Amino acid sequence: MISYIKGEIAKKGLDYIILENNNIGYFINTSLSTLNKLKEKDHELILTYMHIREDNISLFGFLTQDEMELFKKLITVNGVGPKVGLSILSTYESNTVREIILTDDAARMSKVPGIGKKTASKIILELKDKVGTLESIPASAQREMIPQPSGESSDIIDALVSLGFSSFDARKALDAMDLTGKSENDIIKEALKNITRQV
């Protein structure tokens, strides 16, 4: 297992970074919370979690141990894979996720793309005794939604999510496309084809 990688942020995508270490570029899936704190060309230590399936090996990375540990707890819930775990941490800060779980706020949890009320309730039920206490959450902690990508990309992501795709898949499809000179409708059509091919 790879516990962490230290190197230069060679590229920031919509839901990933490429971290260069000893002339090797590591593709690391990450949350908007972590992405918003990183800049290209900066040198950073990224904590990593390696997810292994029969047909895929993926790295997931975070700036803080706190976010990493919460991610690992989230993916222990049946039906919550790494993509959904990232989606949660791309919608809310870690302390907000804990607050939602500890206050049984399934309504706010179900605002996360890809999570319905049933899954939201399941996450709360299974993790309520594993994420600390309300008293342990700093009173000054930000308890708001994480700023999402703005502008045209954000509108297109919203459109794709409304069609039933996760924000993770929508961002990934857009990041792989050249958007220059294309209308919003053309971009959505091409993104739909790309997502369908990935499924």
C-alpha cells in the first residue's frame, strides 16, 4: 500500500491531481475540499488510499489525515464506494459531514449527488457511533457546502447530474473533452457519449 506521496502538483483536474515524484506522475482522485487548497507547481505531501478491484487500481488522496480517515469510514458503508465517498467530501467539509451524521440530517446528506434518502439514512445509521461527538467539532468550523466549479462547466455538470449521472462522472467526462468553440448542447451530447462509454 502507498501511504503518501510527496511531490509537485503537475496538474489539477476537476476531480483529480497529477502529482509528480521522481519523474513519475501519479494520477490521484481527490475531493473538491482538497483541490481547492492546492495550486499547480506547489510541492505537497498527499496522503493516499489505494483502492483495488479485479479490473482497476485507483489512488485517492487528501491533504489531511482527518479527511482521509472520514473517507475510509464512509466507504465501509455498503453501497458507498470511493466515488460516492469523494462526492460527499466534494459537497461538504469534513466537520460538516460529521455534523450531518451526528444530527441525523438525512435531508442534507441526500443533497449529495448520487445519494438518495435510503443511502443517506444508511450512512447516518452505520457511522453515527464512529465519527466522534458534536462537542468535538470546533464551533468555528465551516459548516457549509464546498464551492463548486463556476461558470459554464458548472451548468453542464448540473445538467448531467439532473439526467441521473454522478457529479464525479460528469466532471471526469468534461475534463477529457476539448470545449473550445462548442455550444453547451454540443458539450452535453458529447459528454453523454463519453459517460456511456465508461459505464
